[in-house]
Amino acid sequence: MENLQKSSADAWLRQGWMRVLAQAEPDELDRAFSKLDAPPPHQWLRRPETGMAMVRARSGGTGPQFNLGEITVTRCALLLDGGIMGVAYVRGRSQRHAEQAALADALMQIGPWHDRVRRTLIEPLARAANERRDLKARTAAQSKVDFFTLARAED
């Protein structure tokens, strides 16, 4: 396979679909994945494995960084026939989620599969994530309290 250099715009596109895949609910991804045709064969570069990752944070969002704690992460990498590599890092212990995300990542890099995977997986999963985020925001907004100060008139 020829050595293709991706533009930074392509990298941002890939980063976007990988984010959607990683943040998808595993059962949503599984349902959407079942609607795809049988994917091409692949070989494992790294079978799904679970480990820990350190989460870093900043005081006040802009202050100095500190270690907040660890989260469980599952990662894997696979190679499709033709040399296309797919990778995934997902929160939690779901090996199936990591495998499906890595396979979808690889398929998104293949012309004939790109639009099909985008329509079947990426767009519905992104809509579901937006709906979850909107619901969470509406729920939080219901408990919002507006504080204001009344100026007392002096006699």
C-alpha cells in the first residue's frame, strides 16, 4: 500500500469519529454495528486489553495540573487486509466495545465503507450522545437557582 500523508483536516475528522465511538454507550454501538454488512477480515495487532489510566485535572479549569485519579480503560488495535489499521481506547472494561470501535475506525478509512459506517454508526451515535447531553442539561437547568440582590430603599 502506498504511503499516504494525511492532512491535519483528515486527522481532525478521524479524531471526531473516534471520539463518538469511544463515548458511545456499548449497547447502542452493538445495536448499530449489527446493522452493518459483514466487515472484511482482520488480524489483531493488540487484542482488547484492560488497564488503568491516570486522569489529570486543573484547579478551577486553568490552575496547575494535579492527578485526580485513575479510570479503567480498554484498548485494542487491528489490521484489515490491505494494511488499514484501526485503534480504540474506551472507558471501562468492555472488550467488545473496544473491538467494535477499532473495527469501525479502520472501516472509516476505506472509501467504500466510509459513508456506510458514517450513516449507520457515527451519525446515529453522535445524535444519541447529543440527546443524552441535552437531557442532562435540561435536568440540571430545572434545579437552577438565580440569586439576585434587592437594594433596599433608605428612608
